Amino acid sequence: MLSLRTNIARSASEMDRIAPLWNEILQAQSHTMFQSFAWNRLVAGIFRDRAMPYVVWVESDSGAAIIPAALNRGDHHIDFLGEALFDYRDVLCAGDRELLRLAWQELAACAKPLRVVAIERADDRWRDLPLAPFAKAPFVDRSRADEHAFRLAHPRLGRQMRRLQRLGAALRVHPGSDSVAVRRLYDRKRNHFAADSGNLFADQRRCEFMVAAAALEGQRCEVFTLEKDDGTLITGLVTFRDGDVRRFYTIYFHPEWARYSPGVALVYEVTARSLAEGLSCDYMTGEYPYKLRLANSSQLLYKVEVGAQELASIAERTISSAA
């Protein structure tokens, strides 16, 4: 293999060296926003005290491979960058698949167990590792429903939106660059649901990451809100435009308005508008009842958990079998 080069980035600043290569690989590989260099660079810096970047990349004249790994400082396992905030995980590779095998071998040299959840698809990139089902991500596929059919299928939610508007709720849209609006939504979610053990955004730093990520995406991030003229935020939805998909990332509703189900009504309305724009809607990880009622399909996500010795054995075996 000509001009084989293997490197490891152990900090966000060291990752800058591979930004051009990273972006080049993404031109040849289907991916989500969670595989973008910008998101990974940002999360590597903000959460460096929780997960040390350990990004392995191997390149040669015949291709390249990147494993966006991190070493979890809490229980000392190998994870992927993204902390708890990346819904879909994947490796990056283009050209000779032997390079990905070599990257796994380099990562296995850490002698730590590997645990990665929410792997986007069980395809050839993961064929050497034991994947198991993790969760589903409900989805509204625009090829199976247009705006008219969707609204006809959910008339109660249409009535609910009109009821909220009669009560003074106005639908507004803020770009990701409006950091005041984004921070307000996450502050409300953190403060109003602080006792909820499942609330990721009880953690201030995660909120700050999302403010930064929204600003990074700019117009590709849209925050839909129902607000009253007095400034009351009734409900809000943070979304990202990712190709021909709108990803519904965070939903918030004011507890005092819970009896009106404003969050579900807003998801319904934004879904209908997205379909009118020709976009499919990804409700992201989690099979919540309201998502399942609205979705017309879903994507199965996977996880992998292997011990340090097993990972080393898999890496060595695949290298040997390819030789």
C-alpha cells in the first residue's frame, strides 16, 4: 500500500489538520450533520474534560478512513465524539476499505472497551463489529405523504393549533444565528424540567453547545415557537435542515400550557409545512407515542459493545483475513 499514513488527533486543535481530508471523505459518503467536521470539532472542544478526542485517521494513495473516537474519562471506555448530543454515529471512509480496518487496529491499541450507541446504519462500514439493535427513529417520509394527506390524517391536531392561536399563541421562526432565542428555549427546558432525569439539557454545558451549534448552522437551523405578545414562550422546536430532511432536534413546552399539548401541535404544524417544502421529517431517536402517531416510517439504529481484548481480536482478525 503506497504512502500509508496513520495519525491520531488528541485535541480539538489537532483535528484541524484533517479538516480538508474529513470534508473530502464526506463528499464520497452519505452522512448526517452529526458526521460533519464542524460539529465534531465543536463538541471535541466543549466536552474535552469529559471525553478526550482520539480521532484516528489512515490515508494512502488509494483512499482514507477516519474513526471519530473519544476516550471517555468517566468509565474509561472508547466512545465516539458527540457526548450525549449526537443522535447518529458513523465512521468515515472512502476508497480502499483496508484503511478502515487499519484504523480499527490502531484504535484497539488503546486497550479499552468500545461502546458506541445510535449507529446510523448496519452497512459495510460496520461489517466486522457485532452490532445489536438500539432504538428506532420515527420519520415522516415525504414520498409517502404530502402536506394535504398529512393534515387530513391528523385533524385533531389542526384544531388544536387553531385553538392555541385563538388563545394568543403566534407562530414565529428564528434562525440559528438568533442566539438569544435559542438560549431562551434551552434555559426554559433546563429550568422547567430540572427534576426530569431524562432531560439532557439540565446540563448547562449541553445547552451552551446547542447555542453554538445552532449559530454554526445559521439559516440551516430554524427554531419554531408559539409565543404570546407578552413574551411567554408556550412551546419551541429546534430543527436543522440536513439535505432534504428536517431534523426535529429539541422540543420544549411550558408546563402551565401542558393541557393544550402545544408541543405536539407544533410538531404537527412544522411537519405539515416541511412536507409542503418538499422535506422529509426526522423525529430523531426515541419511540415516543406522539412521534409514532405522526410518523409513517422509522429507521432502526444500532449499538456496539465489545471488550478491549475482543476489539483487538476483531481488528487483528480482519487485518489478517484481508492480507
